[in-house]
Amino acid sequence: MATIKDIAKKAGVSPATVSRVLNYDPKLSVTDETRKKIFEAAEELSYQKKKPRRYANTNIAVLHWYTEKEELNDLYYLSIRLGVEKRAKELGINQETYFMDELPEALPGIDGIIAIGKFSKAQIKSLTQFHSTIVFVDYNPGLGNEDVIMADLAKGVRDVLDYFLEKGHTNIGYIGGRECLQGETVPIDDKREMTFLSYMQEKNLLRRENMFVGSFSVDSGYQLMKQAVEQLGDLLPTAFLVGSDTMAVGCLRALHELGIAVPNRVSMIGVNDMTIAKYTYPSLSSLKVYTEIMGETAVDALLERMDGRNIGKRIYVATELILRGSVV
């Protein structure tokens, strides 16, 4: 595991700055560029390199549904993007990354597209004008024959809840986020939230008052946990599944400020197992989503399409429960 000193050296900042950025210290004033360097350095140092094949004269575009600033608040997509970019570099592929707020009018000379995130029908129509060969990562647009790379979040959430149940927790809460397609106001169904709801119903343990939903950001996690404590009082769940690690950082901060002990009073498990999970206090247990594998797989699927495969694939990447100091 990379140390804070390793990250600091690679990013060209002090270890103290790295520690505060990885913990989303609200009192720290640094530029987005510095935060980006630190997050990318942390992810790169934890990435396992493989022996490459080489693909000369191949040009791909990576299209990211977030803006570059939004990406810093939800490191899940940053990690997928880095996985794509690293795999492309390993294979000798020429690759350019574009965020949705800076798309050019044309992308000449590309051989295919990797689309990271969730795209509306109007956006997908625009993407197909750049190139008809597209691999979607983290979203199934339901077109019929496209390639889709997803994490198996449904099984992962059940694994988390089974762990809580085995540890004797029956009062379990959920804090998560929802996302909307561009130009739409109705949120997309979130697999984490929907699986939590259905599985807890199946176990006859669902308490809807224990579910709090906002956005996938540190600030939202912080506000939602404070809301949960205020509304539930002594009935506050003894365990929480939190929909992302970045939200969980905010949840931990709220509980710390309120004097509620983690994990002695509240156990917590996040989702994604981003690098920041190792550096929180206590260290955050998390459902590991192999985002780098999702990125790699997207590149490999795109190459298969270029080689002539014309049948769409739906690939679900497995998850793994990583236990650390936020659970007993």
C-alpha cells in the first residue's frame, strides 16, 4: 500500500496536505488542480501494472459525463477514467479524454469511444455522430447491441447486509445518492438503494425512516448523517451502508463532531474502496468496486469491436468486501 509520503512525493506537496485532502478537510484551502494531482497520484500508486500488448495507430476518445471539477467530488469515476487511460497507454493506444462541458464539435480520426458515466438519449445521439462504436462504462442505455461494463453492485450490497446481519445488527440504515441524466429531473434508479430496500424487505427488517438520500458527495454525506442523528435520536441504526466512500467521509466527520463513536456505536461500510478509505479515521470498511478493471475491460471490449465482433456484451465485474476499522 502506498504511504502518504509516497503520494506527497509524486504529487509534489507536503504529507500534511495529502492527509487533509484525502480526508476532505473542510478547513483546508487548496486549488482544484492540487486536489486533482493528489487524487490521481494516490490512485496511480495503488494500480497494479500488467505486461502489455501493443496496438499501433489506434485512436480512441474517452468521454466523461462529469465535468473535471465534479469528478473531484466523486472519485469513483476518476478511478474508472484512470483505468481506461492506463490500459490505453499500456497497449500503445492513442487516447484523448474529454469532459462533457468541453466536447469539441468533431473528433476526427478516432476508431471508437469509451463513454464513462450516464448519458441521456440526446447525448448518446450526439456521441454516435462522433463514432458508432461505443463502449459504455457504469451505465446500460438499453439500446440493444451495445457493450456495457458494470459493477455487480446488487450482489455486493447483499454481501454487506449479510455481514451486518451476521454481526447481530438488525437496525441498519442506508445513506446514498441519486443521479440524473443531463436535462432530466427524475433520478435514475440506483442499484445500491434499490437492492438495500428489497433485501431488507425480504428479511422483514426494512425501516424506511432509516434511509437518507442526497448526492454522492462529502458534503451530502455529512448533512444526511446529521439529519439521521437529529431525526432518529436513540433509534439511530447501529450500522450504516453508505453509497460511496466520499459520502462516508462526510458521515464519519458528522459522527465525530457529534461525539458518536465509530465503530462502537455505529458501524459503517462504504462503497467503491477508493484510496481515501485507507486514510480516514477510523479506516473505512468498503465494498471494493474494481474500477480499474472496469476501465481496462472497456478498452479490451472496444478493441474486440474494432476487430469485428458485432454482438454486444454485458460484463459485470465482481465486488469484494474489505473490512477495516469502521466495523467491529
